[in-house]
Amino acid sequence: MHDFDNFRLKRLEIYLSEYVESFSCPLEILKFPDGQSNPTYLLNTPTAKYVLRKQPDGNLLPSAHAVEREFRVMSALSETGIPTPKCLHLCEDEDIIGTMFFVMEYVAGTIFWNPALPELSNDQRARVYDRMNRVLADLHSVQPESIGLAGFGKPGNYFARQTDRWAYQYQQSTTETIEEMDCLIQWLRENLPVDDGMSCVVHGDYRLDNFIFDAERLEILAILDWELSTLGNPLADIAYQCMQLRFPDNDVLPGLGNVNRKDLGIPEEAEYVEMYCQKRNLASISDWNFYLAFSFFRFTAILQGVKKRALDGNASSERALELTKMIKPLAVMGMEATASAC
């Protein structure tokens, strides 16, 4: 199913026939069921498949759902060896389908949804985590100015800026008082690390289900969902991914927090961080508890925005309200990462 009426579908067909090379009609649209932010659709045509990613309908929070930034960063990274889908066209004319959107190539492959990777062997699991670690280090080694992204982020202390931004986004979408989240915001502001000057392209949502893998070779074919990408501190990405290692193993938000990772061939958090540090020639990472707490805070703020859109009737996924049951537990985990009392 999709939410395109016949009028918008016809306008889209005409538009893509003009702006996407080799595009052919008739067009069939199928909405991908997952994803909580920008609605994403499979476009089937007689000659090829494409993917369309658009802003949600309705009122949007300031600076949120910036599909034009996704298009820009993926286009810039396409020549660096970082695996991204080829971007074909950005449409900023909201009259075509009601919102801004872009079209990219369809990448066939496998997406793993459970970080325990139950369908794989121990050696294969280790390979998947090694590949994610390697690609993250490669991404953070790209010089933004060399690919036209020198102005892709704002200057100044990344974590101070991001804490203020997401605290504001959270406050604009809050539906109830969560004491732990209020405490977490205060703790982050009071414990900001000294700005170390590190800056690179950060993905912003670097987690297992945002990768398309080759099912046999287990190589990464594409990294998806660049909506939150910017120029910032690379430690935000590695901490964000390690956050998933701490999630409880449940059906709502599967994690590895209560799983014996050693028995599965999956690296422990300290091992995964050490792998990353070796690849980037970093001696160690100071203030690790801050980066983890920040990741829990930001993810909580993101889910609160998802909940607000769901209550307003603009959720991108049918699972939106189910997923937002984790809002308070994540805020609690964020406070636990600080090792402070609320």
C-alpha cells in the first residue's frame, strides 16, 4: 500500500519521465513498512526499480526531515568508496507530490534487523561487525572539504550544539513529563567535554538496520538513512552504534544488552571501540560515558518526535506508537550511562 492518490501518482509519473533518465511508465508504488522518519517507497517500472524518499505530510519541526541534505551528502560521498545508493534527482517543488523528495537507485541485498544475527554463524557475525566498524572508520577519514561538504555543518562545539538542538526538538514534541530525560539534559549540559576539534562527516543514525549487505559475501552494499548526517565529532557515531549493544533484547527494539555476545562471535563494546580506535589511530576515547549518555538522549528525543507525529496522524510507520514505548526506558538508560543519580 501507499498514500499516493491517483492525481499525485500521475503527476509523479510525468515529472520523473522528464527528470530521471530512462524512466518509463506505468509506475507502481509500494511503501516500505519500516522507518520512523522520512517515508520511503519502492518505485517499480517496466525497466527498473527506484527508491523515493520524501518528507512526511503535515507540520514539521524546524530543520527536521531534511531530505535535501540526505541527497547532498550521499551524492558527495558517491565517489569516495563509501557505499551509498546512487542519487538520481532531488525535487524541491512541493507541488508535485505535496512535499520535497528525492529519487535514488534501488540496491538489492539483505537488511539484518536483529543485532544478534540469528541467521548467521559466529564467523559471519564477526564479519558483519568488522565490516560496519571498517566502513565507519573509512567514513570518518573522508575530508569533507575534498568532496564539497566544507559547509555541511555549523562551526563550534558539536556536542553543545547538538544537545541544545535536540533538547529543543524534544521540548517541542513532548507529550508528558519524563523526569529522567529532564535530568539527562541537565547532566549533558553540565558535563560537556572540552571540544577536541575533531570534525568529519557523521552519519547520525549508524546502526545495523541502516545497511544493505550482500547476503553471501557480507560486504556492505549501501548505507541508508542519512537524514541526520552533518559535520561533527566522529565519536558520536561510534557511541550511537554501541548504544544498541546495550538495548534490552525485546521485540520492540532488539538489542544485545542481555545477550552473551562472546558465545555469538560478536565483539564486546570495549572490543568494538578498540577496533575503531586502531583503524583511526586513536590511542583511546576519553569521556566515553558522556558520548553514550548523549546517544541515549538524542535517540529518546527522536522517538519523542515520532510519537508526536503518530498522535498527530503523520507517522511514517505503523509501528511508530509501539516503538515509542521505549522512550522512558531509553531516558533511564541514558541516566545509567552517566553513573549519576536523577
